[in-house]
Amino acid sequence: MQRYLFHIHLAGATSRDSVGTLLADDSQAVEHGRLVADEIAEEDDYRGVIVAVENAEGRLLARLTASRAMPPLADREIKIRACLGGNAN
């Protein structure tokens, strides 16, 4: 197992990971970083998050943004109408 660090860049500030996470390899670390970015970006205010993934030696492996795209506007409009009791057609 190797230690990887996940630094979070958001709204002009950086939260540096000083503890890290133990993972098997670089590809698992990058996938974990993508999951972290996606989870943070679930909140509308945090969609601009960037997660920098480094190995224990400080080598940058990836800079990741949220991969989950917002649903198309039409889909969101239908959901809003349904919540408000409107016709979805």
C-alpha cells in the first residue's frame, strides 16, 4: 500500500491533505480523487472544486474536477415542475 494525498482547491483557497490515504496504486488514487471531487461538487456552491492527487513523494498524479455533469436544463425543468405539482409534458 502507498500513501496518497488529496489537496482540495476551491474558491481561491487550498486545503492541503497532511495525512493521506493508503491505496494500492496510482490508478486507485486517481479514481479516489475523482470520487472526492464528485462528492464535493454535489453541492451547487462547490461545482468548481479541483482535487490534486499526489503520491507520498509529492509527485502530482492528477488534477481532477467533478466528472458528473449537470442534467440538461430540460430534465431539470421537468423535475422542478413535478415537484411543484405541474404537468411534466
